Amino acid sequence: MQGYVTWLGEMKFSPSTINQRLAAIRKLAAEAERCGYVDSETAQAIVSVAGVKQKGRRLGRWLAWVVNIIILWNTLYINAAFEQLASQGYAIHTEDIARLSPLVFEHINLLGRYAFSVPDSVVRGQLRSLRKPADALEDIA
């Protein structure tokens, strides 16, 4: 097993790729032991092989952070939109609310250039102003 790890390193696989492959082999060894294809000593020897040390930060952490921000952003604005609609006398149905998801991200630019000029109202903790419902209907038509 250690020879395989060395070979993967020589082939210039990244540490995360090596660890991912080791994890798959560990699971396979544990399952093979459970089914009786290998003895427990062999399975334990495979399972106990240490992974390769990873340097730097993992992209997954940043990705999770970005997804969490998108969900928070969307949740705040969905709530604000419902409050605006309710204050203007529109009927809010729980069935409509149940169909919404804060995981939608088409309106958020994940690629390209970013402008971080923040309006004063947002700096003061307020949300950006929402479109009027009638304007949104014109955009659909």
C-alpha cells in the first residue's frame, strides 16, 4: 500500500487526489473484510496507511463559504420581498413559499469582474431596494 502511495506521488498526483484514492481503497478493504474476502489483519494494515499531508487551503472550504453567503443573501431578500408584497396588500400563500429555494444563484456573478462599491444604505445595514411587483411582471411579459 505504501508503494502505491509512493507511486502516486512520483506520478505527480496532487495530495488531495492521492488521499481521495486512499479513502476509496480503505473503504474497499473494510468491505472486503466484512464479506470475508480478506482477513482482518490485512484489512487493518490497508486501512491504517496514513494519507498524504496537504498544504494550503482546500477549495471546498471556500466553496462552502460562498454557497453559505449566497443562501444568506437570498434568504434575506426573499424575506424582504414577501414583506414588501404583504405590505402592499398582495396575498402570500404558504404553498408559494414552500416552492422557493435560497439555493438559486443565476443572479449572482460567480465569474468575471466584481465591483465592490456599496451604497450608503447597505453600509448602514439596510437592504438594497426591491423592484415593484408591477415592474417584475413587465419583465416577464
